[in-house]
Amino acid sequence: MSGSNLTFLVRPKWLAFHVLVFASVALMVWLGFWQLRRLDARQEFNATVTERIDQPPVPFDTLLDDAIANPRSVEWRQVTLSGEFLDDQILWFNRTQDGIAGDNVLTALVGDDDTTVVVNRGFVTLGEPTPAAPAGSIDVLGRIRVPPGRQLGELTDSADGPVTEVRRVDLDLLDAQLPGELAPVYVDLIGSVPNVTATDPVPVPPPTLDEGPHLSYAVQWFIFATAVLIGWVLAIRRSIATNRRRAAAAAEVTDAADEQTPTDSPTSAGAASTRTMH
């Protein structure tokens, strides 16, 4: 393969093709490693949740200081609480559970020490009436959760008047209408005494601890990048072969033309003969 056969590679359209190919490969490789980083994060999350859920339940107040200092450090820990539910309840709408649309029921539990904890009592199907909270003293077993932050572009809930529905758990918003000192975390209810009944909200299940599709997605991106590179090489090889065939065909035409044109024409030969006779 001579250098002259490769000069087409620096033509403008080929340079644009090279840039497109390598930019695409770079993007695909980056996406592959991004999926691997997400896999690492998911594995770390799974390990953290498993470790904390496996620990025995402890009284909520023993973790309150840690929750105030760093809420994430106690998320998913199982805790016990005692107190009385307030009558007013708040619906966390646009929720799903087992593929069914509905709401989560948030109820404030006021403890004997005047600490108020928002408890997510569980899920009710869309359109179903909200069950009233149990009256009187109650013992709760639950998981500590950190309120989700507001996502970019997400609407905020109105702070006008008592809040009865929310798009997300916003403890700062709820603090204005709840008594006592509000804890900086909320609790997903697992069970209670008196027991949860069939008419109560369905407790929210723990998170699914699988690794998701991240590894398969990463492999796919790497395969796509490899396929693009192979296609780029094949395109170059095909162009080289096409140029060679064209060059060979042009050479054959030139050779044929040379064979049809004699070196001495009849007129020249006749003139030379006449000069010899004289």
C-alpha cells in the first residue's frame, strides 16, 4: 500500500468522516465507563442498605443526634418509636407500588419527649379513601429515610395554609404546621402495635437490591464503539480497493490506446521511399 493510495484520506469529506467516527467512539467509551461507575455506586448502595437493614432495631432517640448531624449516616436503620399519631394526615401523591398508582399517607407521630417524627404509614390505591390513623398510644417499627431533594425543574408545593398534599417529603415545609421539634428524617412504617390491619395503608417495601442493567449497558456501549471502529476500517479498505480498480482500469485504457497508435504512419513511410528513389 503506497502513500499515493492514501492521499484521499486527507480530503475534506474524509477528514469530517474521521472526526465523526472518533468523536462517536469517544462518546460511546465514555458512556460505557459511566455505566460502570453507576454500577459501582449501585453496588455500594446495596451493600450499605443491606448492612443497615440487617442491624437490630434501636430506639429512634438514640440515633437522633446522628440524624441531625448527618442524616445520610443513619438512613435505612431500623428504629422503634412510641407516641400518638396526629389526626391530620398528608398525602404524598403520584406514587406507585407493585405497578399500581396511588398515594403514600404521611402522619406525624408525637413522642413523649415532644419530638415529632413524620411517619410514612404506607400506600393507598388512587381513588381509595385515606384510612384514619390509629388513636391512642402506638409503638412503631420503621426504617429511617432521608427526604428526597428537589430535582431540577420539579415543581414546589405551596406553603399557603395547612399542607394536605405534597409532591415530595419536604420537612421544612411541614415543620410550620406540626407541633414540637420535628426530626430531620422521616420513617417508613414496617409494623406497629396495635398491628397494621387490612384497612390500613400497605407498608412501603424495602428497596430492590439488584445491580440493574448497568453492566449490560456498559458492554453494549463498548460493542457499539468497536463496531464503529471496524466500520471505519472497512470503509477505508473499500475505498482503497475501489481506487485501485479505477487506477487499473485507467491503465488498461491507456495501454489499449498506445497499441492502436503505430510509431511510423504510412504517409511517413511513403515519403521516405520517394526520397530514396530520387
